[in-house]
Amino acid sequence: MTAVERSRAGLVRCRGSGAYLANVEDIINRPRGLSAEEEQDQLMSARCCDHRATAVLSGNYLQAILTVAERYQGLGLELGEMMSAGQEAFFVAVQDCGQQRLEDFPRFAIRRINQAIWTALPLEAEHD
């Protein structure tokens, strides 16, 4: 993939790693179903193993996961595989989100989703 193709796909270079990731700010700024306060309440409950809260959060981020996965289409993985990698990363992000990250959870989660999908891509997609 050339630099122009990456740019058209909305991918940005991840500082120092050489990886290109979907534009995090663009995805974070898209509206989701929960307010920031509701999201934080659900996140706190999900971190305490509340499966209902985890399901609500997962549904709230499904569009964001799909948006990230769609930006990587054509790079060697099926959309479903990328969605699975993104959802798995989201669930890990919920558990890894410390108290200091509650305010910034959307950015933290989207970056984790981005990185998981990028890592799942076949190696030849990273080289050009």
C-alpha cells in the first residue's frame, strides 16, 4: 500500500512503530449511544464483571469497531475477522482501563482496537 493509498484510507502513522492506524480522533468524535457519564457508569460496572454493562458498552462501540475494520479492508483479512479482533481488544480494554483512564476511555479503547486489527493483518500488508 502506497502512502497515497494509506492517506485515502484515512490511516495515519503510529509514532515510532512504522504502523499505520485509522485516524483515532475521527472515530472518537463520532456520536455513540451513551452520554459520557452513562458510559463511565457502565464502564465501572463492566470492570466489576457486570455482564449486562459489558454488553451495553460493547453495543455502544460496535459502530466504532466496524469503522476501524472497514478502513483496513483489502489488506488481507475478512471484515468478520477484523471485527472479532476489534471486539476482543475492546473487552481487554474494558478490563485494562485503570481509574486514571476513565475520562479518556474512548481514546484508549479505539487505540486498542486499532492496534489489534493492525496486528492481526498478514505481514505482507505491512510492507511496501
